[in-house]
Amino acid sequence: MSVVLPAFKVTELVQCLCDPQYFNLRISADDINRPTPQVVQMIYAACLDYFMGLRPESLEAPKTLLLGRMQFPELFADSVPLMMFHQHVTNLTKIAQVDFFTLQDLTRPDAARTRKILSALVNFAKFKQERQATVDGVAARSEALKERRGELAGENERLRSATAQLREQRAQDEPQAKQARVEMEQALSELSRLKQHQTVLASEIDKLKNHKGELNKAITHYQSLLHNAQQIGHTSTARLVQSPDRQKRAIADMGDELAAERAAEAGLEKRTKDLKIRLEYMDSFNNDIQACIAVLNVIEVEQGRVDGAYRHSAHLRDGIDQKQKDHTALSVRFQQLSRQVDNARERLERTQRTATEKREAIRAQMAAFRSEHEVISTERTERRKEYEGKLERNSKLEQDTRELELSHEQEMNALQSTWVTLEEQIEYYTDQLTSGVARTRLMEEKKMWRKDHPFGFWAKPMKGADGTLNLLVWEAGIPGKAGSAWEHGVYKLNVAFPEDYPSKPPKCKFTPPLFHPNVYPSGTVCLSILDEEKGWKPAITLKQIVLGVQELLTDPNASDPAQVEAYTMFKNDKSGYEWVAISKSHTI
């Protein structure tokens, strides 16, 4: 969407275009009011140089390259530079919010369009001049970005070297890490197997502990039995032996039981020693398992450290990639700002040169103006003397002029009164003459009607209030035409002749009005020969008028209706129309 910018006057455009601070051209108002292709192309070339630093010689290399790729370059030697120039100017005008620039504005420029385009460019130039401080700020930021770019380049190199070292260290540690992973997997599998074996041994130890408890209970029981037997033996020795054989057999049985119990006790002690040995072995094995678990924990910690180092390395790589992208973006931005700063410096130098030239030109103009001022001052003194003399003569001439104006005004008043009197006399004589012509013609019409009038018709002048004949008002009877619906009647028609008859036609009116498409509700007849703008002629006689009215009764003119109801019925139901017309008509 284009922005509506204020349009400059031609003088303002010329002043701005010729200003060395802007475009430094040598043009006049005629070049804007009547633009030529050469002038507008020169103006647009200056605009390209001012805004974009693009000069005509900078287009030579692309033009040569483009023509070299064409099959017939000589055919496009003129059109290619023009199209390239048009493209650059189009880009510039779009930046200046002008979206209607075409090739025709270069080849066949129009004054109004050229003025609008140049107004937009001048507005853009003034806006740019107002924002020169912003351009300087951009230049300062560009210098800061250059320094920042150097710092980022050093940081980038440092990060690259650190990344390279990390990659080398990672490459060196990779075999050890792989070996550690393999050993850790083996240790984990061994640990799993040992845990399963530990579970089995723990269940066996629980069983052995239960069996040991049972054996301890049996030993305690047998010890109590042995103690009881010893007490019984001591008691028995103290008694008298009444039956030695039986006592011997009892003692022998008790000795056998005691030997069996001692053998069982020895077996239990041996099994207890075995169980203690196995428990000691299980304790040492459990200690080994705990040591393996501690080693595995250390391995897991080391693996976590390795994974953390790997993630840190990946994070550093991502940071380096992001820094490289930022560095690339800053490089592109730096190049853009560098080009802008270079263009700004070139324009500043060009502006300074033009300002210097302008100051020198102004000094020369001031010197010329001083000399001209001295000459003009001398001439002014002489002119003042001449002016004072002429002023005295003018005073005398003004006094003479006022006297002449008064006399002329008196003469004009007298002539005007004479002219009014003459106009009144001319109007009176004209009315008398016109009235006499109308009455003379109507007297002739009366004589002709008496000598020759159509059969069945009658016509006569009407009498006035004083009993005299009024030749300007007639009364006539119109008979119906034979074979028509009107044939059995005679219809009264009033004919009113104007004072300027026969220059103007009479007005015919049926009394009472007829139900007819060409008769107005008032009774006035709508007939072409009675219309001053259609068919009326001064040579038409009263006889022709009444015959024309009779013909109109029989054959209505549907192309010129005067009564809507009659016209509608005539078009839709002709027989019904005739019946209604006859029933509503009044004959004499």
C-alpha cells in the first residue's frame, strides 16, 4: 500500500533538485512541467547516486556480462541498460513508497506523474537528511561490532582449540572407556550370579542354623540324661546288689546307650565344626561380595563421570556450532553495515565537496550581487526621481479622468433612458404588428373556409363579451369518419390562436374531453402538426387542422400517448376501447 506524501510545487522541486546538499542538478521549471526522457533519466540517475551510491559506470560490468551471454547482443545494446536502470529506479521508488512507477515514466514521462514521483523522492531525501544522526549512530555501532567481531573471533579460536583438545582426549580415552564398559558389564553379570548364589547360600545357612539349634537341644538333652545316669550310677553303687546279673545287664545296656550317645555327640561336634568352617567361608565370601559391590559402585561413579564429560563435550560442541552461526550472522551484518558506512562516508564526502563548491559559488554570487546592488542603487535613485515626476503627472491625469468619468456617466444615464423608451416603443409596435398579422391571416382563413370546407365540418369565430367577433378563438365541429366507431357523431372542438399566429400553432381542445389515447384528460389534442417543435408549419390551414384531428380520432398515434387509461385499453382491448370511447363521448 502506498503512503500519500505531500506533493511539492514545481519551484520547490527545482530548488531541492538543484540544491548541492541533495542532488546538485541544473534544471528549470520547464523541465518538470514538460519533462523529456533525457531529463527524467538524468534526475533519476542523480537520485540513484544520492540514495544508493549507484553511478552509471557501475552498470557497465553487469551490462557487458549480460550482453555477452546473449545470442544477438547488438539487438539489445540499448534496451538492456534501460531495463537495468528501470529496475534500480523501481526499487528506489518502492523504498520511497511509490508503487506506480513504470517504464513509461522513463520513456514517455507525464508531467503530473513525474511531479508525484519526484515529490516522493524529495520527501524521502529530506527524511534521510533529518535522520543523518541515525546513520552516524549506525556507523558507531558498526565500529563497535568490528571490535566485537575480533573478540568473538578470538573466543571462537579458543573454543576451537579447546574442542580439538577435548576430541583428542576423548579419542585417547575411548579405548579405556570401552574396556571399562566391558569390565563393568562382566562385573555386573558376575555380581548378578553371586547375588543368586548368595541367596541360595543364605537359604542353606538358615537351614543349617535351624539344624544346629536342634542339635544343641539334643546335646543338652543327652547331657541331662548322662548326668541323670551318673547320679543313678552313684546311687546304685551305694545300694546293695540283690541281683548282680540283672544289674550288670542294666549297666551294660546303659554303657551301650552311653557309647551310642557319645558317638552321636562326636558326630554332632564334627558336623558343627564343618558348619563353622562353612560359615567362616560364607563370611569371607560375603566380604568378597561386598568388596565387589563397592568396586561396582566406584565403576558406576566413574561411568557417570565419563557420561557427564561426554555430555559436557556435546554441549561444548553445540555451543561452538551456535557461536559459529552467530559469527557468520555477525559477519554478514558487519559486511552490510560496512557497506552502509562506506556509502554514508562517500555521500558525506560528496556532500562536503558540494558544500564547498556551494560556498564558493555563493561567495562569487555575493560579490556579483554587491556590484549589482551598487548599480541598482544608482538606478533606483534615478528611478525614484522619475517616479516622483510621473506621480505628479498621474495625479493630474487622475483628476482629468474623474471629470471625464462624471461626464461619461451622465451621458450613459441619458442614453440608457433613451434606450428604455425605444425598447418600449419597439415592443408596442411589434405587438401591434404581430396582432395585425394574426388577425389578417384569420380573416383570410374565414374567407377560405366559407368558400371551401369539408363536408360535415363547420367552424366559426366566437363572439366576445362585447358582442364583437374574436378572430383568435374559434369553435368547430368534427364529424366522425365513415366506417369508424365515431361516424355517427359530431364533436365540438375549441381552437385558440395565439397573438403570434401563424408563427406558433393554435391550441385545439375537445369540449367535453374525449376518451382517446391522444387527447389529454383536459381535452387538449396531442397532434404533431399542432406542436411547434414537431410538425407545425405557418402554411398549415384551418382545413388541414380539422382534417388532421378527424384522422387522429380514427387512427390514434400509439407512440405519443396523452391519456394513460385510454392508451392502455387501446393496446390491450381495442373493441372494448371503442365501446367505452363512444359511450363516454358527447356529440353535438
